[in-house]
Amino acid sequence: MNAQKVNVQRPLDALGKSLNSPVLIKLKGEREFRGILKSFDLHMNLVLNDAEELEKGEITRRLGTVLIRGDNIVYISP
């Protein structure tokens, strides 16, 4: 029986491919942020540059550089 190669990505691999690119982050409590992903760690704590807080898709605040704790993240969209 031949084993087929399966292209399976781990979540942190996908996050690594998004470095220095825009991402959309949804947090618990319905908060959303958009910015350039600069770094992350194994706990999925994120650093975003040029971050903006969004409400219903509209910018409510421009924040600059922010640290987002991984335990608050619902999803990350590249």
C-alpha cells in the first residue's frame, strides 16, 4: 500500500505565512481588529502594526501597534 502525501497545514504554519500581511482578528465579545501581523507565539498572542478597531466593518479607532492575547481570539482571517 502506497502512502500518499497529504498537504496538511498546522494553524501556526498558516499564521507564519501571514506575517507582514493584513489580517482580520475577531475577539470574544464581538470586537474586531485589522492590522499587519508582525509576530506571534505558540499561545497565538499576536502583535499587529497599523491596527484599527472595527465595528460592523467600519473603523472606530486607529490604534497603531497592539498586542492581542491569544486566549481572547475567536478567529484570524488572512
